[in-house]
Amino acid sequence: DAGVTQSPTHLIKTRGQQVTLRCSPKSGHDTVSWYQQALGQGPQFIFQYYEEEERQRGNFPDRFSGHQFPNYSSELNVNALLLGDSALYLCASSLSHGGRRSNEQFFGPGTRLTVL
Amino acid sequence: GQSLEQPSEVTAVEGAIVQINCTYQTSGFYGLSWYQQHDGGAPTFLSYNALDGLEETGRFSSFLSRSDSYGYLLLQELQMKDSASYFCAVIASGGSYIPTFGRGTSLIVHP
């Protein structure tokens, strides 16, 4: 049973560039959430996708956008990169109608983004 | 908004018991989760409490007091591999079960 996978593992970009990060959820999961984790901080919620729609969004600017595909995989796009966007980007999958299990998020290994 | 407070660092020795506290402020509280994250790794779900009381899962237990807006994670029989960051995360009602994470507690286990 494959867990959550993310690609790439590491990425280096320069200011102003655009980046796309990818995530495949755990088998059987239908919901994907994206988080940004700065060094020494907890993960900060960016947005959540369910049924190919953005269901909820955190306090992030419109430069952050996403997409969910029919196979539940997801992409995170960040435009006009800033130095402050350097962080670990985590994808987490969950089951929307799993009752108590809906509270359990399965995280991928993350993509380490460095903006120079 | 939501806010969570947890100690930044806790140290203990192998075999000991350690408690990591978490206090929170939020509207529409639904539940409290705990996650473990090793350096360079992904957060891993440990536990979830929606009702008052203690939930035990092996060496780890989690407690919640809704009236005190307080919870803790209890780790028993500490092992070196337990050295990691531990995050409490509050889930507020809204239907999407999205956790808001604290800043994390770094647990250092000494031999």
C-alpha cells in the first residue's frame, strides 16, 4: 500500500520564477491538503482539495494555487517566487467521509524549496 | 483565530516518562491531534482526542480537557528513537477536519 508521494524532493529556484510541486495521495484517500513548513515551525495550512475543487484555503496569497485531478493527485503552483517562500512543502491526504478517521492526515516526505 | 502553546523543548533520559503540554484557544473546537516529526521526515499522526479523558496507544497516551482548553501527550518508557518534534494540532468545526498546528516541542532523549 503506497503512502503519500511527492515530487520533486528538492528544488532550487530564483526570485520571480514559478514552481509546480506534485503529490499523489495514499491509496483510497480522496482529499489532499498542502502545508508550508518553515524551519523550526509547525506546518501552516495552504489549501485543501476535494472532488477537484478547492474546499478551504488558509492565509496565503493568490500566488499560491493548486489543482486536483480525477485520480485525486494534486499540484501546488507558486508564482512570482519570493525569498520567503523557501520552506518544506508538505502534502497530506485524508478520507473525507471516514468518520473519526477523517481527522488523521497522512503526510508525504515533502519538497524542500529553496528560493535564491 | 486559533492559537496553541506548547513548550519549545523538553529533555529526558531513556526509560523515563515525559509529558508534553498543549494549551489552545479557538472557536468551534472539535478535537486535538498529536503528530511526531523526525528531523528531515514527514509528520506522522499519533493520536486524536475529541472527548475529555485519556486515550492510550502503546507507549503513547494523549489527554484532553475541553473545559480547560488543555491537552497533553504522555510518552512512557522513552527510547532514543523518540527524539523528535511533537506537534499538537487543533481541529475546529467546519467540516474539513483541517488541523492548525502549534510550533512544536523538540524532545531530546539522552542515554
